[in-house]
Amino acid sequence: MKTSKFKTNAKCDGCVARIADKLNEIVPREQWNIDLSTTDRVLTVTADVPDEKIIAVVVAAGYKAEKLSRFSHLRETHHPLKV
């Protein structure tokens, strides 16, 4: 199984519940989580489901989802070297 992370615009437990209604149809609940304590409200999915399908399901629930690269955590801390 692969793990994918997505930036979402979920803001509260109600948002997570609406996403869950759709996402649980394709991924068991124990294989995904939305961390509302992060700025990007990160949805983490550990399953063999195409990223595009995860995004489509979140959108169908009325929310946004954007695939995060495995290096996305560097965007806030990476500073180019000055020469």
C-alpha cells in the first residue's frame, strides 16, 4: 500500500464527517485521516487507490484536495543559499 497526502480546505469535524461519507465508500476509515491542526488540513490516505480518485471523492463531498509532494514540507523551511 502507498501513502499519499493531500492539502484540503476542511475546517472542522463536520467537514471531516461530510468527506468521510464519500471517502469511506472507497477507503476503509482506518486507512485515512485528516489532521485539522495543520495549516494545510492534511488528508493522509494509506491505500492502493489512485490519487485522482481520492481527489475526486473529496471534491464530490464539496471540498478541495490538492496532492502534496513528499517534499512539500520543505517549502516553508527551505531557503536557497546565497552566493
